[in-house]
Amino acid sequence: MSTYVYGIVAGSHPALPDSLVGVGDPALPVRVLKEGALAAVVSDAPEGLRPKRRELLAHQTVLAEAGADGCVLPMRFGSVAPDDSSVTGVLAERTEHYEERLRALDGKVEYNIKASHVEEAVLHLVMAENPELRGLAEANRQSGGGSYDQKIQLGEMVAAAVKAKEAEDAADVRQNLESLAAATSVGPESTGWLVNVSFLVDRDSAARFLEAAEDLRKGRPHLELRVNGPLPPYSFVEPGPAAPAGATTE
């Protein structure tokens, strides 16, 4: 049977409860595979596993339990190896990498920040900040709406101004929050978001980070700012010794 991997811990990590179960229906017992100075938190992998709510919660529960007494390197939902020996083989092969990550991520959590523009509010803002746009809009209004070419010109100018504002606001969000984080990781681009960044934050500094995010939200009403966390540091498992914790990863 294949092996489902929840996360990686130090070999000296406190024992997990014997009653801990993970994914599957019925839920499968969680166990620990040790290899040298490392260990993997695993269970058997159920057949036909799908990212249903129950399974996602089971994955998160195991990570929360493992992370309660020490650092855990979380694996993404659905991380499956062919068998136990494949897991211990990876631990042996990448011991230096995982030990570095455990040291770097100890006592830290991840917060993901997504931001998008409130359409009407940002349109008002770019018009207020751009006299040329206001002048052209007013000229069109006085001429009964303007010609087709004038309407196209105004639309293109507004779109360019909004695009520039997106870049400006994305840099603004990162600049205000990066100083409160140990590292950042830029998430994949997606339609609708001008910012999708994960921040690695010391647990002791989390309140200050959240306060800064709230100040950003209140001070920029044209932005919709969403904070997701605290999360296990999913976005920071992979950077190894060649990319220190302070680095930015794409």
C-alpha cells in the first residue's frame, strides 16, 4: 500500500497520541517513520483520495497535532509516496535540507495575503489623482459623451491608470508587511488578485503583523485585503540551504 505523508519533523519530536488518525474513511491511524535525525508523520494512503472537506480537515488536524509540540514541515494535501521505504529514502537523501528548514521555520507560521481592487473605489481614485483623465472625461461629457474615438481613448487611459495603480498598490502592501516577516513567498498569479504573497512570521510577532495588515486595510479603502492564517508554513518548506530564510521565493 502507498504511504500518505503529512509532514516531516525532527527525530527527537515528542511522540504523537496513539489515537491520532488522518485521512481515509474510515480514518487511518497515523504513525511515524524515523530515519536518522528526521522522522515523517504518515499513514497508509486510502484509495480514491479526493480533496473533500473531511479529508482536508483530517490533514490539517494531523499537522496541528504534530506542530503543537515542535516544528513540523507540512506537506501539501495529497502527498503520497509508493511505500514507507521511499519516504525514509527521501529523508536520508535530503537530511541536510530538511534539518535546515526545521531550524529556519521553528517558532514561525505562515500568513497569506491576497489583495484586489474595489472597482468603483479605484476608478474614483485614479480619476482624482489624474488631471488629464478628469479633463478628458469632462470634455466628453460636455460634448454629449464624446465621439467613438474619444470614448476609446478615455477607456484606454483609465485602464492604463488602473494597471499602474495595481502595481503601485502591490508594492505598497509588500513594503508595509515585509519588514515584519522573516521571509516572503510570492504565490501564483490569478485573475482578480493584484497581490498573492505568503509571509513567514514569528509566532511572537503575529499580533503586530495582523495589526499592520488591518492598518493597511483601513487606510486604503480602495483595496480588498484578505488575510489567511496562521497556517503551517507550506510555502517555505522547499527553499534549502542555498536560499536562506530571508530570501524571497517565486
